[in-house]
Amino acid sequence: MAEYTYKLPDVGEGVVEAEIVEWHVREGDQVVEDQHILDVMTDKATVEIPCAVNGVVKTIVGEPGEVLAVGTVILVIEIDGTAPTQEAAPKPAKDEAKADSSPPPPAGEVSAKRTEGASAASEKPDAPKPSAPPSVPGQARDTSPASGGGKGAAPAPAAPSRPSGERALASPAVRQRALEAGIDLSAVPGSGPAGRVTHDDLDDFIASGGRLASRSGAASAGRAPRTGVETIKIIGLRRKIAENMALAKRTIPHIAYVEEIDLTALEDLRAHLNANRKEGREKLTIIPFLVTALTKAVVDVPQANAHYDTESAVLTQYEGVHCGIAAATPKGLMVPVIRHAEALDIWQIAAEVKRLAEAARTGKATKEELTGSTITITSLGAMGGIVTTPVINHPETAIIGVNKLQVLPRYNADGQIVPRKIMNLSSSFDHRIVDGYEAARLIQAVKAYLEHPATLFME
């Protein structure tokens, strides 16, 4: 038998370090060459690391959330025969569309090594199951008969396991849990030194029906308090989202602008187009119309369709509109990008929105589809809410937020009260680049296009 030390391979594109996201093997597992054993995250993508040899895992180095340099030993594997050199190890098979939507950090910014991140990525059906996590104070323990809790468990003693009136020994954390649960600690048998009550003792007491024991030993009426506590590391895509949001709020002075838009005419047009659309065309939402309005409006406010590099103090304005559409996915917020939206009609935009959203949700979007936006639209209208204050997608200079559409009473030109379909558009701008007047000018142009939808189709 020989030992093969597997080092974190070069994941390409000049990457010198990567963050451990999830291990798919445990010590003692049998592994084979090219087996998917580890997920790591670089600045832009989650990369699958394959195994280099056949053998048995002896040692695993590195926990989820740790950032390791390329070339660091991550695995020791027992193999038959002579251990090959690291050069024989394959490079990661793919750098697929697990890319995150975070734009690159400003030039000169160096990512710091982090030892905290968070686990809990979903288990894959063919991946070895991780060992059971350690008990966390406040979480329920195994209640099988063998564990001493639940059905088949011994009932809680009717009397304290210490002399009557004697104060129970316990840590402040255990006392706080007991207080929140309405439990008299003197009624809980302690298994620690000198009869000290531990978290496990308290869990057993609760599992056996003593949760609501009052100070007098009688059961208290009312609902049982929730005392569970879960600690989650923030790693991978969620960590990148957190870092990018913090960077945006730390470096960009936001100015918010909210305007009410009457979408009655647009909604009538949308309903008509959907009712008469050709077979195979995607159903129209408000987003394709808003994207089209933006492509026209930014022509006169080009600094809102731009990137600003804080380090070099350089503003890059784009003629083409690469419109990001913020999308909620099981792994977190992603921003798939509609490339050159100015060259697409509303049906093509609707098809792209549907395709990109599905790719992001299923983890199939490519890195190119998740980066490079020049202005972003975020929509929470389906969830309700009349105003939002969206955070700019750094290094962009503007973001447009869609809110709830609702029927409200409004006065018409004759002074009569009529029902109108009203929606607020909430937008944020980088006030270093976009003045308040220019922000208002852009949104008023968008408003004019949406309230008179025929103009969207005019050159």
C-alpha cells in the first residue's frame, strides 16, 4: 500500500486560490478515478474537483469555508502500488454554470482568506452521505428507544435527583434554555460532575415530557416555546452575494427615486398580444416592455448604462444595453444577462427572460450568461410591496425595481374618479455618477414609454 497526496489542482483562468464549498467523500470511503469528490468556488464559478486515483480516503484536509491556495494538499488516499505524481491528476472537468452573478471586485482588491462560510449544500443522490453532525444546543436529539428519548424512553423522574431545595448546578446557557422553556432545573437529573445539568440532560428531560414543568413541578398551560438554535456557515455563492452587497453599499452612495406609473393602456395591450400570440411564443409579462423602454431611455442618460471603477476613477459607458434580470434561485440571487437587448423585440426578450431564468434556477447558466450586465432590473412585484430600495449591482450605476401592480382610484381629465392599473417603479442610482436630475429624467422617460406603449414600437 502507498499513500497518494492529492493537491488542489489548477482550476484555470489564472486562479490562485479557491474556497471549499462541499466535500462529497468522507474518510474511509472508497474512491475511483474521475469521481466527483469536492466542490470549490473561485471568484466566478463553483468548480467540481475529480479524484485522481483509485483508493481509500485516509485524510481530508480543509473544511467548508476555508480558502486554500492551488497546490495545497487536500486529500491523502491509500492506493495499491506506487503513488503517481501530482501531474497525473486531472484538472477539474468543468467550470459550468454554477457561476455566481457577482461582478469582479475593483482592481487591486485582494480577497481575504476566510475560515467561515456555510455548509448545508444539498446532498447528491450518488454522493456518500456525511456523518451525523454534532449535537447543537437547543436542537432535538434522537428520540429512538436506544437514545433514551421519545417512545420507549424512560419517563422523567417524578422527583429531583438531588435533595429538595438544593440549587441545580448548570452553565448559564443551560439555565437560559431552562428559563425559556419554563423548566425547573432542580427537577432535571444531572449526569455531569457533581450532578451538573448539561444540555443533553435538558434535551432528555424535554423529550420525555418535562418541557413545561413549572417552578412548582406542575405542567404549565399554553404553547411550548421554540428553543432551537441553528448555526450556519456562510460560504460559496451566498458568501459572494454578501460580499458584493456589502461592497456596493460601502462604496456606492445610493440615491433612490420612486415614480408611479399608470399601466392601464400597457396592460390592455399586453392582454391583447398574449391572446393573439403565435404558437411557441412565450407569454408576455411587463418585463419585456420595461426592458424595451430602458433601451430607449438610456440613450439620453448614458451614464446610467455604465460601469464605474472606483479604484481608477474611470466610467465606462456602453452603447449596447446588456440588461441583467435579478432572479431568485435555490442557491441565492443570480443576475442572468440579456445581451444587446436594444437589438431584440419584445417576443425575443420574453424568450430570453424565460430561458435565462430557467438556466439560473437549474444551475445550467454559463459564466458568460451571468456576468457583464450594464444595468439591472429587479422585480418583487409578484410578492407584493409598493416601494423597494434596491441595491445597485456593483460596478453598475443604476438598478430599476418593479413593485406590485394594483387597481387604484384616480382622477381622469374630466375630474371623474376611475379605476386605473398603477405600479410604482423604485430605482437606485450611483449618486457619484448620476445626478438626481438625470435619475428623474431617465425614469420619466421610461414612464412616458410605458404609459403610451405605442411609442415603444416607434423608431
